[in-house]
Amino acid sequence: MVDGELRSNVIASQDVHKAYGGVVPELASRAHELNIVPVVSEALRRAGVVPAELSCIAFTRGPGLLGSLLVGTSFAKAMGLALDIPIVDVNHLQGHILAQFIRQPGAARHEPSFPYLCLLVSGGNSQIVRVDDPLHYEILGQTIDDAVGEAFDKCSKMLGLGYPGGPVIDALAKNGDPLRFPFAKPHIPGLDYSFSGVKTSLLYFVRDALARDPEFLENNKEDLCASFQKTLIDILLDKLVKAVRQTGIREVTAGGGVSANSALRERLEAEGSRRGWRVYLPERKFTTDNAAMIAVAGYYRYLAGERSPLDAAPVSRL
Ligand code: KG4
């Protein structure tokens, strides 16, 4: 990133987890170790920048898998030391929250004004965050059990559709009837979420249906995905509408892997125009975990004078 503008964004995806139906922490750390040097070299090459031109290195301190965080943290420290430049740690969620501020050369800016609300939905988090400026946030509500991405992934596993579940369910749901199978929604006070009940209700529903008809899954996959997905989106939107009403903030963004979901994006746009919100959605490639969003968050922290000590330790939960 040069003066806040993105110059390259290289992602090494880890297909190694597909065979296990979920991320295997030890395999993730090993893949990070193998990938980090080639990925950083490629990012510099594509940006047309040599290491000596760098003025700061941003890295993810957490939350996440400790082994993977250790690889990135150690690498950032070593590179910072070798180049004699500062390092800045970033909360990975802060990256998702600021993804809308990733500026690409030649692309029009589409940035919310402060304060705004961010629906932060990923495999590990489901939160509504009030963002007052690039460095100050308040979590208004969050899940008390599973994250919504986890609900997508577990449902996919239950239906035998593979991992990660979100993209598969998203694709199948496009040909399904979202109103065919109603699933019960939780009643949680305030702006908090819960997704474990809806997952259990799918489990029992499928078990009973299969007992009556062994072909049920095969013949109803699309409708099941569409109905389950609609329930999750309804739950997300109910609380978001409440948050807008309570705060009076009509600038709304979304971030995290689940914000790549087509039906969620359509629904956010539709609710936005119906209710007079201004909705800003990051490009799909910036919704799942990526280095560009860490660079943006690090850039703002760097401008504010933040620096990380060499003993900054990674943390799995922040
Ligand atoms: O933000 P992310 O890449 O990683 C973290 O959890 O930090 O999010 C991954 C999650 C997974 O649960 C995945 O199933 C979900 O995002 N996801 C989606 C879609 N693409 C990814 N969920 C619904 N629809 C999608 N299109």
C-alpha cells in the first residue's frame, strides 16, 4: 500500500483443509510457514516496490489460530528488524470493519462517513459494530454462541455439501425456494445474536425427513439451502434494523466472509433503499480474510503514531 492506495494483494488459499471438512490448525500453520516468503515476495513484485522502500509492516495479531498468527507475527518482526522500520499490529476484525476503505488505483471511492454501523459476519464472529473513526469502535451486539459462518459451514456438513459451506449453500440456494421450509428464529434480547438453535432445528428436521424418505436430501437440497440461508439472513437483518433504529445511524457496511453471500448482499441493498440507509458493500475479494484490509487498518494506526513493540505477542482471542 502506498499513501493509502493498494498496490497488490496476494492470497494463498489453503485447499489442504477441504478433505477434513474444516480448518485443521496444525496444517494451517504449516501452510503459512511454506507460503509466507513466496507470498510477500510476490506482493512486493506486483507492487513494483523493493523492501528498502517500505516504511512500515502491518501484521495480524489476532484473533485467530495461534499457530498461524505466530508465523505472521514472527515474520513481521524479523522483516521489521532487518529493514529497521516499525511494525504495527492489527486486530483482524478491525481489518474487516475497514475493508470499505481499501482504495484501488483508478477505482471510484465508495466510503461511508463516520459514524457507521458494520455488520461483521465471518466464520468466527457475528457482530454489529458502531465505527466512530478508523481507530474507535463499539460492539453493539454479538453472537452468544455460534458465528453465522459456522452455521453455514455446519449446515453444509450436515447436508453432505462440503467445506467451506457458505459458498456452496449460496450457489445452491439460487435455485431453491426460500419459503419452502420455515425454521424457528431465536428470541435473544438486545442486539445479540444466536445461531446454534437454528442449526439444531435443521439437524432434527433433516433427521425426521430422512426417516420418512431416504431420498429427501437429494431431492430437496436447493430448497433446504435457500430456506436455511433465508432464516440466517432474517436473523441478521432483524437486529441490524433494530441497531439502526436505536442509534439513528443510517450509514451501513458489512464485512467478513459471510458478507460475500449474494442473498445477504441483495437483502442489504433492498433494505437500504426501502429504509433510507446508505449501504456500502466491499468487493467480494475483500470480504474473506485478505492482507489488503490489514494494510488499511495498519495504515490508519501508523498515521495515528501507533507502533508495536518487538515483544508483541499474538493472541487467539482479543
Ligand atoms: O472472514 P472469513 O474468511 O474467515 C474468518 O472466519 O475469519 O470467513 C469465512 C466464513 C466461512 O464460514 C465461510 O463459509 C463463509 O465465511 N463464507 C460465506 C460465503 N463465502 C464465505 N458464507 C455465506 N455465503 C458465502 N458466499
